[in-house]
Amino acid sequence: FFFRDPAMANGESVVEHAPHAPNGDVNGAKLTLEDPAVKALIEQEVQRRLKPKAKPQHLQETFALNCPVHGLMFLPQYVKWVIDTPDFQRMRHIKQLGVCGQVYPGATHNRFFHSIGTAYLAMTFIQTLRHEQPQLEVTDRDEICVVLAGLCHDLGHPCYSHMFESFLRQLGKEKRKEARAMHGEQIPPEVEQEIAKFETWDHEKASLVLVQKLMDDLREKLVGAGLKADGEGDDFALIKELIDPPKKTLRQLGKEGKLRSSWSTVIKGRPVEKAWIYEIVSNWRTGIDVDKFDYFRRDAQHLGIQRQWDHMRYIKSARVILDDNEEKGIPTISPPEKDRDNIRENLMELRKTLHRTAYQHKTVKKLEQHMIDILKLIDKVPLITGTDGKMTISEAAVKIDPIAYPKLTDIFVESRLMDEEDDRLKDACAEYKARFLERKLMRMPQMWTLPTAEENSQFKMPEEDSYLDQVLEVYNTEKVKAIEPLEPFRSVPREELRFTTAELNYGMGTSDPIMEIVFHDKQFQKKDYDNDPEANPHRRKLFVFWNPPEKDLGDSATPSRLCCAAVTVAQQYNGKDSEMDVTPASPLKPKRTSGASLDPPPAPTTPVAPPAKKRRVLEIQSSFM
């Protein structure tokens, strides 16, 4: 179905357009292909068919932008309608990588240009499929919806992008502790509902609200461009579904083999015959989409990481095929089987490289913790004007207030921290000055590379409160106090310790997206794989930070003792037969033997052969500068 030759699908012949006489002659003469008149008619018909149809003005790609990543981009006029709105222009003031620019000074690019680049790749992708597979019956409406979804997918990002989500979730955690202290385990439903707003908030929800507002503002123009709701689908619902598809529901229905039969109950934008369209902007199946194609290359370029993924190879070679038989299968975007290794090594591993090297760099994690502290101080002040008067930044975000929320940009926060004109923000300004301007950062007693399931099948992920309580318990033992005995022992309050983790994966947690991709062979038939032996999809890191008052940052003995305590606790989680690889992350400090173990070294013995049993390695780094 998806690969029949459409060249002569209508069965039409050029000579049918010649003026035949009733007796079969043309203009009184027998018709032959050598006749000059016939040749002229053939040439005329060929030119008629090859002549492109004039596009409506809103579809003409006359809006040109020069992009440092994709070069000169030509986009249709309806893209400019969206760009020239206050809700889209606000993304100029939201950095793509948040505080990462404090570690990588070149990484100051913004969400504004990333969104335009994503729209350009979305347009390129759907136009390629439309040209290569006319039988997909891609319409102008489909193309407009896909491009607008790519353009608006990050419209709801607040200041500091993903870090703001962590800020709200920490507020939710604190609110839950307060509720339990007041009500016990039986928290009233209305309080539970309010806490859940903080714990589950994400920028996609805000994006959908702002997209709806934008579509309402541009309704007349978009309807004039052909968007509507009819038997082919609801275009306005489609744009929002493309931005935030119900991924968990679709994956579960796919596992149950009910996706085709249940599609219309979950998705309203397009029928199941066009299910593949939901894999272009935010791919619910594998996570391989044009959003990542743009920011992988854009971020790597601005970070100075010399590694790239050839997204145009993927776009040009992908085709739409069924992911199963005709009864159960739905159309999906399929790359050729020969690109399997290329996708793993140059796309999936690039994602891990960006996270390990930049997004979740140890100093970036410190700065994020400091900025969250600053945002908490700011949140004590009703600073921002919304529909119901003054409100805090967290209220503006949780309510997605149409007036207050769009003001939440990096420049809104930083301008108030830099000018120091609001006395109510005195503590926040002082914290920002010390941490960001004077670079007085918290210390890192532990960065633990956690074992994978293959390395330690019995390992259980530590829980924050329990883990830090155990670290403090060991820290207060006599063995730890004996470390660096010439230095005074300092008590460490629980609130000075921070616990956070980093996820280094292929974008689907412990799952391998390669196994979810439907590849095709040279005959465009589905190619199945039982496993992916080269995959290394998941790795996690655990960070313990020490954030003392500014006057105590010069204390090197306390983080050394905390390191010893953290290593001891980590060894308990990893298993008693662990081998330890403990190295300082800071190049300014020598390797600390204090972090290796709390037990005295064993007495010398006669060398013996190493045991045959493979020992677990405890890989931990520390940084006290």
C-alpha cells in the first residue's frame, strides 16, 4: 500500500487530449507519433503536468532566516504570523541551557531560535515524506499543523527552562512535609490536590495553554489558511497533540496490541491512517524527532563539542511503513536497517555525551542548586502582576496565569537580582552575588557513578532523606572525627547537605529506544531485531553537595570527612565485596586517601592469586574547591 508506483495511477494518456475526429483521424489525417502536431501536443501536455501549481501566499516560502546551524532557511509566511507575537518573542529571553552558560560561556543561545530551527526541520521532514510517498495523501493542512507544532513546542518554557520544574517540585516536596506534619498521613483531598500541582508541573502543560491563547489570537488568519475541524480531523487539536501526545497511553496500547482499534478514543487530531504524523515533533514511540535533531546540533555547536548527528540522512532515508500486520499495525516512520548502528552511536550516544559533559556537569548541578535556593527566596515576595493582582512566581507558574506567566523569563529574574533595588529581595540578591558573580559555590563530597543492573542486580536506588541521614550518622562517628585530627571537627546540620541525581540515558530511562524503532529493509519491509548487544542505554550518578555558610567555604577538613562518610554508606548500598575507585574531581587537590576507607589497612601478607569472583567497583569522585 505504501510503496505502489503512482506515476500512472490515474490511467490518463497524453494523446487523450488530442482533438479526435469521429473516424479516429486528427484534423482529417491519420494520427502517428511522428506527426509534428502530435509531438507538439505531447510537449505541451508534459509542460502542463510539470508546471508547479501556484501556492497560496501563506504557503509561499519567502520568509528567510540565516541560521548558524542550518544555514539559510526559507519558511512560509504563516510561520512569521506566529513569530511576530509577544508570546513567541518572549523566548528570546529564555536561555536554551539555563545556568549551563555559567560553565560553558558560549552556551547562551535561546529557545527562540531553537523553536524556529525545529519548525524548519519539521517542514523539511513532512515535505520529504510527501514527495517520496504521495500515497500518504499528505495535505497542506497536515503540513501547516506539523510546522506550527514544531514552532510552538517550547512556547511554555519558564525562566531557566527545565531547572524551574525542579524548583517547583522541591516546593511541592516541602509542602508535602508541612502537610504531613500538620495532618499526618491522611492529607485532606484539597491539600493533596494543591501539592500535586507543584509535584507534577511541567512546561508542556504551559505550552498547551499558551498555544491555545496564540491560536485564539490568530484564529482568523489560521482559518483563512485552511485549518478547521472536519471528517479528516481537528487541526487545532492536532497541533496540541503533536506538541504533547499521550505517550504513556499510546505505548501501553501498543504493548497490548490495541493501538489501532483504540486510536480514535485517545487521539482526535488525525485518524489512525496518519498515525505516523505523531512521530515528527515529539515522537511518542522512540523519542527520535526533529526537536532533538535541532537541539543536539545547536547545543553541541554552542558548547564547543565537536560531535554531530547527521539528521538530514535520517530525514531523507526514512519512510512510512506498517509496524505490524494490516489488522493490528499502524503506520510508523521507519529508518533503513543499515542506519541502526549510526543511530545508536551518533544519536543516542551523543545525547549521553551532552548530558554527561554539559547538561549534568558537576558545576552545573551546583549552580542549579544555588539558583533554586535563590528562586525560593524570590518566591517569598509577591513580585509579579497577574489577573488577580500581585502573586509569587510559583503561583504564576502553577496557575499558568495568562498575564503573569509569560513574564517569567531569565531577564525578568536576573534584572531584579542585578539592580538590587527591591529591599524585599535583599537576601536573594546577596545570594546571587556570592554564588554567581563571586563564584562561591557549594562543595561536592561525593559524585557516585551508580552501578547498572548488569553490574549489580541487587542494587537499590538510595532515597534522599534516608541516604543523607546515614551519611550524617557515619560522619558523627569517632572514626570520621579522627580524620585530619589537627583540624577542628564541625557539626553539619541536615539542611546543609543536598542530594541530587543525574540520568545519562538514550531518552527512555532504562529502556533502549533502538528496540522500539521499526526498521525497514531494501524492499521496505519491516525488519525485526531480538536485541541490541551494543547498547548501553542507562547510567546514573548520585551527587552529595555540602552548602555551608559563606564563611565556612574555606574549610577543607569537613568535606573530606563527609567524603569518607558518603563512601562508607555507598559501600553498604553497593555490597560489602565492592572494590573502591575514589578520586578527587578537582585538579587542584591531591588524591585523598581519607576517602578510600574508614578501616585500617590490612597487615602485609604473602601475595596470593586474585579471587576468580568478579568484584563490584565503587566509582566515586569528590571536589572540595
